[in-house]
Amino acid sequence: MAFRLSNNLVGILNFLTFLLSIPILGGGIWLATRGSTDCEKFLQGPVIALGVFLMVVSLAGLFGACCGITWLLWFYLLVMFLLIVILFCFTIFAFVVTNKGAGEAVSGRGYKEYRLGDYSNWLQKRVNNNKNWAKIRSCLMDSKVCKSLGERNQTFDQFYRDNLSPIQSGCCKPPTECGFTYQNATSWAKITTNSSNSDCNTWNNDQSTLCYNCQSCKAGVLANIKNDWKKVAIVNIVCLIFLIIVYSVGCCAFRNSGWKGGYR
């Protein structure tokens, strides 16, 4: 019974993974055929690739374990090993590149403001790339994050007490040091300023422009990425533990398959 336990367990786990890959692949195909925004089109490739990858690997593990096909189990274990190594390296990388950077508290304000130079050079290069930023900017506009902020119709005091998100603070309003006069959350009366901050000149009340090209907007995006990557890194640690357990069970199934075939 113990001889088949590991094989059956690997088969069950991979059957569940196969079922999971179906909606992921379907979602990617839906984005490819129905996606209308640049942000949706940007996601379709990775989603389809993830769905196909999970489907192929799960089928290899499923048939390899249940049918005792040694070469399929060998392929499955090789891919699992590479996945564990890649996931481990990505987790370390995520902690390293997101170690720097934090919002700065502004006196009398409920929100923080963000500076691009506070973040790691690797992240700065990614958002300073014109091609990358054009895609990110398109996603920000599609999300209507600034439009929803402007529709709140807040008073001067309400706005300054509001706990804005990094993207709202960096992309939807000018930096506080510019000294612009508040009209509403996304409309400010520009004044002549001696500030050295280039974002003061970049700001525009046009709702399709605002501060989307500002350094503060790029910093707000990086602050958001930093928060998300920290959470992803923690999830990755849990996934690594799970994958190592599954890999160990898979090794037992591979050994069983080898013994069943008359060799080790």
C-alpha cells in the first residue's frame, strides 16, 4: 500500500492542478479575443503561458504517476526542480529590489508623497524606459483611478485629510512643494514657483494628462509595486514549502516507477 501511496498522491495533486489550469487558460484566451484595453492585452500573453505550462506539467505528473511512465515522471521532476529554483531566486530578488523606498509624510496631510530617487536603480530603469512607461500609463488611465478621485467632490480640508493611495498621490495631483491652489482633487490653479521639482512644470489639468508623466507618478507606481511584491514574496515562501513537499513525494513516485520497471 505504501508502494502506491506516493504515486496516488502525486496523481491527485496534479489532477487538481490540471483543473486549475483550465480556467486560467480560458481567461487568457478570453483576454486575447475580447480584451479592448492595452492593459488587458498586456496580460493575455503571461496568462495563456501560465495556463499552458500548468496543464502540460500536471498532465506529465498525472500520467507519469498513475501509469508508471518513468520518463514522464523524470520530466515532471526536472520541471518541478527548475520551478523551485526559479521561485527561490525570484523571492530573494523581490526582497532585494524592494528593500529601498518609502513614502514621505507631509505636514498637515493625511497622505504621503513619493520620490523616484528613493527606489532601487533596477526599478527606476524599468519605469524610466519609455516603452514600459507607455504601457503602465495606459493601464493607469484605463483604471480611471484619478477620475474616481475627482468624482468625490471633496472640500479643501477633506482632501488634505484623505489617505490617498501611492498612485493617487503621485499621479492625480501635483507635489505639495509646487504650492498650486486647490480647485478639486484633480484640478489645480498653477502659480509661478521657484521649486526645482520638474513635476511642477509637468502637471496639467487636462484629465488625460494630469501628472501621469511626472516623476512622482512613477514613484507612486513603484511604491505600489513594492507593497505588492512584498506580499507576493511571502506567498512565494509558502508555495516553496508546498512545492518542496510535492517534489519529495514525486521523487518517491519516481522511485516506485523505477522499481516497478525492474531497475533503480
